[in-house]
Amino acid sequence: MKALVYKGPGEKSWEDVPNPTIQHPTDIIVKMDATTICGTDLHILKGDVPAVTPGRILGHEGVGTITEIGAAVTTLKVGDQVILSCVSACGKCSYCKLGVFSHCLGEEGASGIGWIFGHLIDGTQAEYVRVPYAETSVYPLPKGVTPELGCVLSDILPTGHEIGVQYGAIKAGDVVAVVGAGPVGLAAIATAGLYGPSRIISIDLDANRTEAAKRFGATDAVVGSDKDWKQQVLALTDGLGVDVAIEAVGVPTTFQMCVDIVRPAGHVANVGVHGKPVELALQDLWISNITLTMGLVNTNTLGTLLKMVAQDKLPASEFISHRFALADIMEAYDVFGRAAETKALKVILNA
């Protein structure tokens, strides 16, 4: 089969690799129908995730059709079309029982790490994928939800919702700022609206993206390169800052922007994947009663979000900006990697 293989920082190749096989009774094999590229994949290619070693097939999102099942799989069958969660869950360990699938203690990949696709085991940017812990790690695709929309549910919608919105403790009437209007930032904006904030401010260096964010529920747009960007944000509050600031980029500057605009007793929810240390000025922050949260998505709300997408309660189709054949994945990476120029949001690869 063909797959996108990581060759080391800055290097990747679309090449022939062996087909995956059942390794454990709880596995399934899936023929990919659609997959996509995540900002995390770009971080991997920059060398920001050293646990990813050369030879690894990248990708952790997608929808596929089951072609083979392990002996212990009873609730799924060959021919079922399923959404692959970006986080795998054994369903039996203490963390899984708490719904903290991101730290599943199963032995697949590495005990304590639930994100294994395209990280610790081969991922979804391939013609076929082995899916471990299948019965607790995939979701049947309902009628009316396309494989393309299923890709949006694999990672970005749960990530924006759980790590941005839920960890940020957004409540009715809050003023929320989302720094970064890429796919995950837009997912945070779209799902924040479910909780009744009075304002959702989109902040990004790209004016096109901040304006596009209004399609996802942003009420206001601020261009982060403006010299008075902070004053613009404060003018949209009572002058004390936002109730919740969500960081959705993963660089020190954007994290500091969130700290700069959050009000006393507010929340900073870090969603971005950071590859470099970030300075935390505790000598200034300790007195401000700020709550700082961060984390890896659990996808424990994927099922709920799937129902909302099926009922057109979330603008899932708005995320999709480009479509390619899976065989054109190298071109797709180029387009996604130049998002500011190409206006790429979610790039879908169809088999």
C-alpha cells in the first residue's frame, strides 16, 4: 500500500509500505475513505515531537471502512464505516474509566499516552490502517454525515471543545478571546457558542482568517499585528480583560498574548502544541487568581459532537477549504503548510 512516511525533521515521502495486519484480538483493519492533515503533523515535521521517529506513517484523523476484525471484536463488522478517534482508548484502565482517554494505560504505543496514531504507531495518512482497541476507539458514521465531516470530528472539534471551551470553563455572558484562527481555534469558536458567551473575539495575524472566523460564531475580529491590538480587545470588555483566553497556536508569543488580555480570576486555556519553552511570569500572575489549563484531547465528547453535526447544529462543513486525492498528499501538505497564502483551513484527502 501507499503511505505518507516521516523521514526526519523536514522530510517526508509518499511511498510503498507493507499492508497492516491484525496484531491483537481487539484490532481492526480499516481501508481509509478520507483523512486530513493536522497542524500537529506540521509540528512533527519541524521536529517539535521527538517521540515520532523516522519511518513512522503520519496522520491521526480520518474515516474508513472496516475490512478485517480481530477475534475479540463483537460490536463492529466488516463493511462498517467508522470515524477513527485521534486518541485510542483501551476502555479498561483507571484513566479510561474516568474518561481521560488521553492518558490510557494500555500497552499499545506507550502506557499512559492515548495519542498513538502517527505518533507512536503508524497513522491514518495511508491506504489502510490498523486500529487498536477498536470497540472503544471508533465511532460508527451515521447516515447524513459524510466521511469528510467525520474527519473534522476525529480531532479538531473535540480538541477545541474539550481543551479550549470546557477547560476554559466558559459560561453564559462571558467574553472569550481565541488567539489563532486556524482549524482548532475555529473549532473552539464554533463550540464556545454552545455555552452562551456574550462575545467571542477572534485574534490572528491574518485579517482574512479573523473575518472568516465570523462564519464560525466570532462576534469580533482583531488583527494581532496591529500595534493597538490589546487596546482593541480591552475596548470590547469593561477594560479589565476577557473572562477566557484560549491559545490555539502553540508559540510563546500567542501564549503571552492570552496572559496579557485575561482579567483577574479569568481562565487561560492553552490548546496549542508547543515545541519551545514558554516563560510564565509567576511573580506577576500569582496575585491575579488566574486559572491556567492545558492538555491533550480525550475525545470523550466526540459522540455528543457527532450528534450535533448530524443535526447541523455545528458548522462542520465550513472547516473544509481544499480537497485532494489521497495520492496527491504531497501537494496537499504544500498547500496546508502555506495556509496564510492559500487560505487553507482543513485539507481533506479522499481515497
